[in-house]
Amino acid sequence: MCAAYSAPATSGAVARMLARAGATVVGVDYLQQTVDETKADVEALGGIFYGIVADLMDPAQTDTIVEKTLALAGRLDGVANVAGGTRPDEWLPLKRRLWKCFEAR
């Protein structure tokens, strides 16, 4: 499982959730510090984490992420893209029933 992210709080939560579920996590961030902190969190849970430092806003840096993921983890089963942010007006209007589809359990 590859998780691409940029916001430490959100990305760390997703990485920890995936690790608890038994996934090998490949995390991408433009800050080495965020990669290192997330790696420590995942490994503290007994999980496996590989970090890639790349700016997801730069296509030249994103073009090699899948190749690097395969080299590090050997396979790619899914992608959780939690990079970037949203504005409250983009998600607050969602009806409760639809919002439940997005909740992580």
C-alpha cells in the first residue's frame, strides 16, 4: 500500500491506520522531517514504512514515485492520496449519509 501525503496530522493518521491493518506503507512528503516522524510512528506500531521525499506539486518529482515504491516495497496494492487540503465549503455541504462513506473505520 502506498500512501501519498503532505499534511503531517492527516498523513500520520492514515499511515498508522494502514500499518495497524498490516499494510507496508510507502509515504511521500516534501519534508524529510515529516517522513522521518511518520516512519517512527509506523515502526513503533510494529509496521514497515518506506519514505520518499518528493514535492507532489512538481510533475518531474512525481513521475518516479510508483517506480520507487515498487523498488522499495516490491508491489503496490493501492494508493491513499491525502496530499493537499480542502476548503470547508467543499466538504461541509455533504449529506451525513454520503459523509459516512468517507469515514475511516
